[in-house]
Amino acid sequence: MHLSVLDLIYQKAGMLRANPAISVFRDGEWMQLRFEDLQRSAQHLSNYLIESGINSGDRIAVLSESNPEFGVVFFAAIRAGAILVPLDSKLPAEELALQVLDSAPRFLFASKRCFELASRVVAGNETVGTVIVMDETSSRSSHKTLQGVSTHILREGRERDLEETALIVYTAGVTGESKGVMLTFNNLLSQAESLEYLFDVGKKDLFLSAVSMTQVTELTLGFLGVLFAGGQVCYLPDSTFKTKVKALHKQNITYMIATAPFLNSMKNLIQKKLAKSSMQKRLQFKMRFGLAKLLPRRSRRRLFPLVHDLIGPQFRSFITAGAPLPRDVEYFLDTVGVDICHGYGLAESSSLTSINSHDNFRMHSVGKPLPDIEVRLIGSKGVGDEGEVVTRGPHVMRGYYNSEDKTNVAIDSSGWLYTGDLGVFDEDGFLYINGRIKDLIHLVDGSKFYPQEVEQLISQSALIKEVCVVGIRDANSFHHQEVVAIVVPEKKNQKIGGINKSVASLMKNQPSSKIPTRIVISTDELPRTHFGEIKRMLVLDWLKSHEAANR
């Protein structure tokens, strides 16, 4: 493999090094970083790392929001022979400290915003020699900075093998407890190449980075994949939903990796703007909404000036993977011409296993497997029959860091990764994910169902902002004794009586086994992953403590 992945990018994309690679909105204006700037900065930092005694296989951690400096550290670590450990700044310090203890990084790079958190994380940890602030430019800083330590004194970079570990990404993943997923250069490059193959991404494309680079999808597709195709990554630090939406049009963004909550907010925004428009425009929208279903997907947006103006004429697609999309959100946005390519994958599968593309699309599915990737359903008898999703190919992780026993549980001797998800294939080979095996609710009467089925119905209530359905079982029983819905109301003063009536109305045609036996109100937002998937174990923990406090 080449000493510099950036050299490989130049050869792959056939580009000039003076082309813009990254743009970032800082101090009220957009600033650009060219490919040659990115390479130079990464080389200068890697010189320092090598000079400081970094050896092949040593770990370097990053605790930061997404920004250009994250990419500099990523490429510098590669050239220095190190393994990058992205840390999620949204996690509590105690959990991050355990990840740092497990991975034992020599250096920790932190953004200004995360520096205080980084200091708490490494307190008492003797393995982390230095904390370096990534985005501090002041020469009078009391801390070591990326700019301050980087050196022009050239050190020889280290050769990297394709099967070498490039990243250790911590995730609860397949077995439900935090583990370090080891991803190789081959894993990353196979994912990066799929972006160009599936979406025809090129030098004119601009990706808006709206998901943390600690998430594998953003790092492999939204960063490395974009650079491989010769495109440009745009960063909006401290951005809100509204500023991201404005950037879509203003910056002529063509693609964005989006979460389920973001897409739900997009649907709500369109509907709110529609509600404020004239009666004539609302009637016109309704008429065109019915007509749009008869048109090709790529032609529908022309019918809706409101939507076209919102996301801009250059925008092509949202790419999403992780949490399932609410069906009403996917259907509405697809109908009004907001293209969504929904996929499926885990950190253990380098993010993507399958995805819908412009040419191969099926509503509510997670698309077809990527090239060179195999997917089987264990226990399935054929088309339409459910089974556990297992997958094999260049996307499957090397294993869990410091945990051979857990690796052997997740990956069998033939290289098949057992995902813990249940799905079905249709007659055309599109994959549909029904839910996780561990989430399936089994009742005493023998009936069983996925909580997402009930959540989809309850979430239609105008009184409810969020909902999580869980099964409660005794410690010594396999079956769940009751079904509880934890709801976050739209209004904080919402009475439980009104919510009970709303849920009862929505569930009136459902089997009695699916109807929640209790509804519990939470005033806090439900804990979610970056891609919007509910952390059900944390919700269960909250429910137990809430009930204990109210006895």
C-alpha cells in the first residue's frame, strides 16, 4: 500500500492537488483547504509523531466534533504507522475513560470545545502522554496545539498493509456491550470506492458533513469516499438544523449523510412552510402530491417549488444508514422529490452492507448488497421468510480489539458476520430489516412482535414527540410480562389522560397483545445514537430508576 492514502486518492481520482478538498465556515466566512494543503499539514504532524517515538501499531485518539483538523490527524496517523481511535464526545467521561484505558493511546487530540472533557477522560491515565488541542491557533495558548507541534523536519513515513488495522471504533454493536471494532485499510477503501460506484460522485460534488466523524458512515463515505471521488467536504461547526438546511441551497450541496431525526425534521419543516402558505398553494400541493406518485422519482421535485427552493437545484440525495426511517417520513419525502438512499450496516461491517441507489431503489427496504458483499438469512426458508442477517466480504471487521472470544461469537470460521438483526429478502433481492433479535418482545401467550411496529403507530399522535416501546420480564423468565411505552410529549404540560386516549385510538385495530399495558411520560429526550437509533437498554435503565423513585 502507498505510504500516503492521499497519494492513492490522487491516482484514483486523477485530480490536481490544488483542487479544494475541504471547506469550513469559520469567523463568518467559508475557508477552503486544498488537497495539497491537507497533505502538507498531515505530513508535518506525522513528522512530529514519528519524532516523538510513535511506533507501528501505537494508538492515537481523537475527541472532537467534525472539522478539517480531524482529517489532518487521520492522515497523519496513517503516515506515522499508528491506529486512530475516534472517541464520541457525546458519551459521558466515565465511559470514554474506559475506552481510553482499553485502547491505551499515546496521544489524544481534542478540539477546543472538547478539551475540558479530554482532561477529565485522561486524568490518572498514565498511558496518554500528551493532550493536543487540534483547532487552537493562538501562539499564546497554554496547551500544546496541532499547529505548534507540527514540524517541517522530514521523517520517513511507514508502509501500511491493506489488512492492517486503521481504526478502532467503539460500539455496543452485535453483542450489546462496548467493544473496540478494528477496521482495516481494506475495509475503509472498499467502502470509499462504493460511494463513487453507486452514486456517480465526482469532482463537482459537495458533501455537507452533518454527522460526527466518530461515526463510521461519515468517516468512510462522507469523508474518505468523497475525497476518493475528487469531491469536497463542507463543515458547519456549531450548526443547527436550520443552518444545515440553509447551507444545502446556499452552498449548492449535492449530497449529505443524514440521520433519521434530521429527515423527520425535514418533513416537519416542509409541512410547516406549507401550512403557512395560501389556500391556493396548499390545494395545489395536495393535487400535485397525488400526481407525483405517477412520475419517475427523479422528476417529482419539479412539481414542488417549495421543496426545490428549500434544498436547492443541485442537491441529489440524502444517504442514511443505521436507525430505521419512519415509513411516513420516507414516503412523504420520496413523494415530494427529496431523494433518500437508505442503507443498512453496522460498525462491524465498516458501515454499509446494502443500500438503495439511484438505479436500484425499493421503498422501505435497505436496498441490495454492495458489490462483492454476500448476505444470507439464517433460518429463512426463502423469499419473504425471516432470518438472521449474516454477511461476508471486504467490509467485515478484523475483529474486536483485545477480545478474541467476542470476535469468535460475532464472526464464524468461514468469515460470516452474525449481525443480530432479522430481515427478509423480496423476490428482486431487496433486503428489509425487521428489527434486532434482542429487541423482539415475546409474550406469555406465545405472541411476539417488534417494538418498532408499535412505535410507528404511536408516533403518529400529534401529542407525542418521541416513543420507545419495551418489554418487561422477570429476572427468571424468558417471556415479557408486560409492554410499556415511554413517551416524550410534544408539550411539557401534556396530561397523561390525553395521551392514553390518543394511543388507544391509534391502537384500536391492533391485536391486544401489542397494546401497551402502561404508558410512562418522560420529560427528557430519549437517548439515541448519532443516527437516531434508540438506546433501548438505557431507556430500560431509566424506567427502572424512575419507577423505584416513585414507589
